[in-house]
Amino acid sequence: KHRITIGLSLSRRHSTVGHPDTVTRQTAFDFNELQDREYKFVSSTDSSGWRAGGGEGPSDGNEVKVAAPDTVHIPIIHIDAESPEAVDVVISALARGEVFIPHMAVLPEALSVNGISPPDLVVRFGCERNEDAPPDEWPNWCLEFMHNQLYEYFHNMGARWMKRPFQIELAKKVRWKTVKHMNRYFSHAERVLDAWREKGPQYLDPQLSYIEGGATPEEVARPHGVYLLRNGLPTNYFAPNFDPPYTTKMTRSLLLNVLDKSWDKKRREWTSEPVPKLLTPTTLVATMCGCADPTQGGFLANEVTSGQITQNTTVENAITPVTLVKSTSMASSFHLNPIEILPESTIPPRASPLISEPGVSHRFTGPPTPERTIAEPNDHPISEAAASSTATVQHMNSTSAKLVQRELDRKNMNLMKQETVKEE
């Protein structure tokens, strides 16, 4: 397997601490404010030490920390590709704009720990859903939005559903000197997080030059995108292709439909496992015979996945018309080796018909309604297999209806008998 990760790089170079080879890809959060590099409160960590800003290298004590550049990132999704060629397919699909990439703005939710003693110290970036606010105002909505699209598009290529909440690791196997030291550390961390949260979600802007750990010109010119990472190191950058505002009625409807695909309505939380889709006998037979209804809801909303929506589709609505325009830029800006963008025939089916060839805009004034046409006699003859499958489906539906009606009749008879006994 060739594991790759789509995510956000939060690396930031510091002039005096951390690793000098760290590349600054965001300046919104200085995670050294959460790290106890002087070991005032923490007695020990694993060999990597504090990770944000890079490993600190040799220490004053007996422990030796591994010096390494900052690789802190928020994993949005992992993909276990079968081969290097499959990785190229993923890169080409993202570069062609097959997935909506909004301008990514994030906000730390809380400092937490994972695992048993000694635990790992993490910062959570969970999507904070608020039913009283539109989805574009939920902190970290873009992480859920990207995850659900990526899982839908690449789940047949090894995409792995991510556990919630999204998070980064500051250090592993953290031990505190005493309980009092631990409490003081978390009190300090809470003050830092409160100061960040007062500012709201922040865009991740890389440093504006190569000097002292700057990013590439493409990252600087078109920031707020996502990265393809291998072993924690960014190798490809994909700039945003879904620009604001996200406040229109059509856009908010699209966001909400995509976000709802990972929301557990019963538990009122984001699910850490894929939501199963009900498979009825009718759907099974229709799929096997190649006559499945493309308008039937899949993992993502019909507005994003329905193959029936064609270019320049206009639907009437009483609200103001909304135009969604596809960005014309190829998003893959830098990589270790030259990657050829693969032809259309080698790319999986598109996850979003709203994104087509560069320069094509799609106008919508309401939720798209797939067109249905009735074939004229002898217009398109139905094959024997299709006719047989249709008859099978009709027979199954008829049998199910009879069973349901029979059960209702039985219940009605029982109720009548009970009422008769009561009257006697």
C-alpha cells in the first residue's frame, strides 16, 4: 500500500526554537505557546519531543530528542493507494478540480489527550455545529466538507473514513512532573486557546518568501488550499477552486447537504464511521441490470453528484439567481517528481458535475431537478434482460405490497375482536 494523506499543513518556523529547516505554511497559530519546550511542567515525552516547530534535538538531560523539521498537519483523509500509478490518479483528479476546495479557515477547539498513561497531547479541530446558525458560520466546517467529498470520490481507491474530531499531535507519551504541574500547564493552555478563539477561524497564509522557511510561490499566490502529504511531508499543493461568498441560499444548501452526510442525527455528533446506505431489493436488481436510477440519493447531495445535471442548467426559483463559477486553474503546483495529468478515460467518475472544463460556468436558481423523458414506441427497444429485470422488480414490489396489506388486515381483525370482547 502507498498511504497518502490529504490535509492542512500547520508547520511554522521559529527563529530560536525548533528545527531551522521547517517551512512556514501558516502564521495564524504559534503552537510553541502550547508547548513546554523548557520542561517546566512536563517531565518527559517520546524521542520526537515537541513536534510543532520541529523536534528540538539534543537536550540537557539524559534524553536525546530527534531533530526533525515541523510536520504538524491536520489529516482530513487517508488514502491507501494500491500503486504509484493510483497515487498519480488521485493527484490528477484533484488537479483537474473534481472536488470542491473552499478557502480553508480553521480554529482550535480544545487541548486534549489521547490514549492511556502516558497519553498523547493533541489539539482538536472539530466542526462546531450550531443549528441556530448557517453552516458557513460553523467553525471548521471546511474540514467536514472536504472529508465527505474526498471519501465519496476516492472510497473505491482506498480512502479511509477519519475518526472525529480532526486533530494534530503536539507530543506523544507526555508525563507531567506532578498533578499540580499538570493543572498549571492546562490552565496556561486554556488561556492561550481562549485568546485564539476570540479571533475566530483563521486562514492559513504561508510566509511571503523563501527566506527563513518560506513556501513556494504558488502557495503564496493562491493560499488557503490543501496538501497531499507523504509521511507527513507535503509533496503537492491544491489551491482553492470554490471561492466565497458561501452565504447564498444555493451555496448554503449545498454545504448543509454535504455536511449532513457525516452527522449522526440520533446521537447529535459527527460520526467516526461511514453512514451505511440502505440497499433495497429494487435497488439491488436495478444496479445489477444496469438500470439504476441515477437521481436516487447517494453519499453526497444530488446537487453535487447527480450525473443528470448538464452544463448551463437553469432551474426556476423564487429567490435571486445564483451563479457558481468553476475556477480555471490547475491546482497541482509543486511535487517531488513531474506528474502528468492523466487523460479523462483514466480518471474515476466525477464527484461534482458543477465542476466541468475550465472556463465553463453553471447557473442555478434553485435545487436541480433531473429531467425524465418518456421514450416513444420503438424509439429505444428494451433488451430482454432489462425487460426481465423490470418484470422482476414489479413482481417484488407487488409481493411486498400484498404482504403489507395482509399484515394490516390481520391487525385490524385483532382490534375488532378485542373491541367485541370488551362490549360483551
